[in-house]
Amino acid sequence: MVGGLSLLAAKKMKFFNRVSLEIVFRKAFNSVKFAREEICDYIFPKICFGCREEVGYLCSACFDKIKYLTDFSCFLCHRPNVVSGICADCSKQSGIDQIVVATAYTENFVSSLVEGLKYTFIEELAAPLANILIKQISRRGLKNSFSQSVLVPIPLHKKRLLERGFNQAEELAKLVALKYDIQVDTRLIQRSRATAQQAKLSRAERLENMQGAFGVNHQVNIPSTVILIDDVLTTGTTFVEAAKCLRSAGVRKIICLAVCHG
């Protein structure tokens, strides 16, 4: 089993190394006006993260194979049979009214899309990830819930934003907002301090890490309903801390939206 996992990790690393080289090459051609996309696509054809065929970063066949979450429990305390994604007790404590997640993170090639966006800086991967979110919203019949809402991406600290060049949550928010013709507000909440990467921390460390990490910008209008959006929900700590700030500022309803859980 260990050998199998090592082989899988090696294959994944080889794939990401190839994609990283592609991104460097594409960025080098950004200032070249003549047929730069055609040249890049010829040398580095876009490979599907699901089947590894040269058909784009996510082919339609692999998109259709994605297993969406259908059996819902509370994403915070794991209490079973909670359609809204958050139980009454956790909702009261956190200020979150609903949690919507598209798919699982583990044993799922969608996690590679997330990692490619966040750590390999392939901004184009925001589009298929947004489409996964949009499909889950449609499957859940939640389109009308979004009509009077404002999308608020979980913000990055300025230092991390400078390192990455973009906020993956903001890129997702823009695409989801375009689909539902709703507003994106990137100024409503801000990182008040830098935090360690949540992915590297235990649950207890995550809770401590995110305490006081956000602040509300009172110079902008406070909407009645906010949809917080991020790429991954693990313990839910990031959403909870952001929601507490929004509630204290007067937001009446908060929905949390993420691509993956795990």
C-alpha cells in the first residue's frame, strides 16, 4: 500500500512539474503579440487533470464523472442528516446559515485542480472549478437563494497575495457572480494579520491560527445577505471567523460556498 501511494505521489509530482514548466513558458510569452497562445498550445498542449488527455485542463467526460456530495451532515461538527450543511447548534455559534460544498477533496482529481490553481498558479483552472460549484448550486436548486446576495471571497493577506499574484477565492467569485449576475465585494472583509497556511495545521492549531484574522471594512455598504466563497473547507474555521465579523457588522444571512471538503 505504501509503495502504491509513493508511486501515485511520484506520478502527481511529475504531472505538476510538467504543468509548472508550461506556466513559466506561457508567462515568458505574455509580452509577445504574435500567435503566443498557438505557440504555447503547440509546445505544451493543455492536459486534462482527470484523464491526462490533451483536451484542455478538464474535459467534458471527466467533468461529467465528478461525484458531487449528496449525503449531507454538518460540515462543522459532522452531525448527520443536515440538509443545510450546518446544524442548529453550530449555526447559532458561528452565525452561518448554510454551507454548500460541491465535492470531496480526498480520492478525487478535483483536488489536483485546486492545488494547480493555488500552488502552481494556473489561473485558468478557476473556470472549471467555478463550473463545478455552479453545477452543485443547480443540483441543489439554490439559484434563487443567490439572486439578492453579495459574493465575498475569503481574502488573502497582502503578503500572500503578492506571492501568488491573485486570490483564488476571488477568481472563483468573479465567475460564479457572472453566472448569476450578482455583485462581488472584495473590500467588505480584510485580513487583519498574516496567518500560517491552514493546510499544514491540526484542527486545534487552525482554530488558534484564525482567531482575529479578519476585520470588517465599515467604509463600504453592509449587505443583508452575504455568500462567503473559498476553494476548500476543512474544519470550517476560516468561514466561522469571517462569519463572526460579518454578523457583528450587521449582515443578517450568511451562506458559505466551497468547491471541496476535506
